[in-house]
Amino acid sequence: MNWRKLHKEGKITKEKQISSDPIREELLRLRKELEETKLERDTLKKAASSPREAGKI
């Protein structure tokens, strides 16, 4: 059976799709950490590229 059909029928949910496998959990954690790091990097790049604002920090 197709997972989409099962989802529409309410037999599976997003929570059930995510397994409790430690490797999967680590992958999700690392993806979240990477996204946060990218946001920090972009914020710092923006601050460093603006000389007027850099002196106010």
C-alpha cells in the first residue's frame, strides 16, 4: 500500500513515520543544528558587511 493512502486513511501519522532509530534521531538533530549555524553565519556576515552598523555593536 502507498504511504499517502495510509496517511489519508489516518493509519499513519508524521509521528509514526519518524522512527526511534538512534541514527535517525541524530540525523534530525544535526540537520537542526546545521540550520541554526547557517542562520548565525548569515547574521554575522550581514553585520560584518555593514561598516556603519559594525561599530555600534
